[in-house]
Amino acid sequence: MKRRRSYEKPSEIRARKKGEAVRRARKVARKLAQREGLIAKTGRR
């Protein structure tokens, strides 16, 4: 995670938390789709 300053404005906190939630939701949806075989798994080399 990106290192944050000691003080964050409330609007920055809301924006960061919303972005993190979106990232988590996309990751869960991607893993579910991979398990169901809808998208191919990406292999890292």
C-alpha cells in the first residue's frame, strides 16, 4: 500500500477507502470468475 502522510484530510480518507474497497471487490470478482472458468488464469513467470 502507498505510504500515507501523518495527517489526511477527511475527503482524502474517504477517497482512499472507496478506492481500496473497489480494488478488493474487483479482485474477489476476478477470482470467482477464474474459479468458474469464465476467464483464463494469468500465469506469472
